[in-house]
Amino acid sequence: MTEENGDRLSGAEIGKDAVQSTVEAAAATVGEVATIITAAVRDIATAIGGLATEVFEIREASNRASADHAEAGAEDVD
């Protein structure tokens, strides 16, 4: 191989360039995967948080319904 200025590249330099390109590609891929995993973890946490909110709201609604039912039963006794 030759460079634009006509100098030949040594085998060591070619090898170094190949290793450098491989490391750069691997680093870019690791970064992409980390971004995907980070987004997935965030989305999972959001979904679980939404479920927990729904469960709390259902529990509160159930408690209110039970209290309303108990009050209605007490009024029937009077």
C-alpha cells in the first residue's frame, strides 16, 4: 500500500491501523448497546412505576368503596 506522498506503509503500521479501526468500531458498538440498555431500563422503570401507581389507586378506590358500603349498611340499621 502507498500513501498519497508515495511512502510505503510498513506491516507494523498496517497492523496498528487495523487494530485501531477494530477498537474504534468496538467502542462505538459498546456505546450504542449501552444507550439501548439505558433506554430499556428507563422504560421498564417507567412502566413499573405506572403499574405501582395504578395499584395504589385501585387500593384507595377499594378502601373508599368499602367505607361507603359500611356507611350505607349502618344507615339501614337506624
